[in-house]
Amino acid sequence: MKIRGSVRAVRVLAAAGLVLAMGAGGVACGSDEKAEEDPFVGAAEVCDGLFAGPLAKKVESVTGRTVFFRSGTKDLDNVVEALKEGHASGRNWAGGAKLCKLRPKGARVGDGGGLTFSMYARQDVTDPRMADGSELYTMGKRSEVRRQGASIYLECVSPQLKGSSGNPLRIFGSFGRGESDAPDSRESREANLEILHAAALAVVKELDCENNAGLPEKPVLEPRT
């Protein structure tokens, strides 16, 4: 009886140890999940790491912030799909999708910036009108810089886009930095365009655009005279 009691006690203790081990593992796993779900990231990690490297500092400089809400992981896919649908529709222009939200920690809803891509109408690229304070640059079919952001117009021919050799996809990209106390300077305006260039390059590469839709691998920051 004594032996049986001892064996029973060992079994009970072993079972208890197993439960404790599982509980500890569950806590550790829960901690890992919590860490993975952290809603805030730095400029180098926001937008799926699109701005990793020196560009992260430019994002910080134009937004005046260093911590942002984590953005979605399928945003590039959504942009590409929207642009493909727009081209296939045969319409002169079509709505697109947001590639990236740049909403700083502590910002009110609507105060953040971001990057959006859509299909522009044929006449838009030759329209002489610009937003107040904007300046023309030479990248793409047309590009503009301003205090609060930048925009760019591109044409894409791709095997992914039926009939694009005769009717290229017209891509309009726009960056807005949101509410920011950053000064209005030449450096700041060109940083806006550099940020947009990185995003646009990601889009045209995903679309397999010939010659990257005319975008250079590194941004060319030349005002149009």
C-alpha cells in the first residue's frame, strides 16, 4: 500500500508539473503573440518596411514623428489589383487604393498621411493647373512637390495588362504627409518626392512595368524649368 501510495503521489506530482509547464508555455506564447500584435512601429517598419534604411529618417523629418500605427500587410496587393481592374475597365480614369497609411502615434483620426495610387485620365498629365504652392519636377510623365506632399504620373506597359502596349496603364501616385510642423523647405519638399518615388517603384515592379514605367532606381530630383 505504501508503494502504491508513493507511485500515486509521483503520478499526481508529474501531472501537476506537466500542467504548470503547459501553463508557462501558454503564458510565453501569449506574450509572443502580444508582442507581435504591437500596434506601433518605427518609420523603418511602417508600410511593411518600405522605408527601411536612410529613407526612414526622411519620413520622420517630413511627418515630425517617429512612431506610427502598424499598417496592413496586403496593401500593395490591393493597389495592384485596383490598378489592373481600372485598366481592364476601359474607362478614362479609375479609383485606386491606399498603399500605406502614415498615422503617427497620438494622432487624431484623419490627421495622418499616406500614399495612394489610382488611374488618371489622359488629359490630367497635360493639364497646366496645379495645386497652390506646387512645383513641377522631371520624374515620370509629370511630378509635383508641395509643402504637404508630392504626386507623380506614370505610364506602364506590362505583360500583366492586356493591350497595354497600345494603351498603357496610367498610374497616378500621391503622397500626403498629414498634419506636421516640419518647415516648408526645398529639402523637405524633395523628401516628399523621394518617399513617393520609393512607393511608386514598389508598385511598378509588382506590375512588371517595362523599364519600371520610366522611373529610375534612385530618385532624380530636378525641377522642371
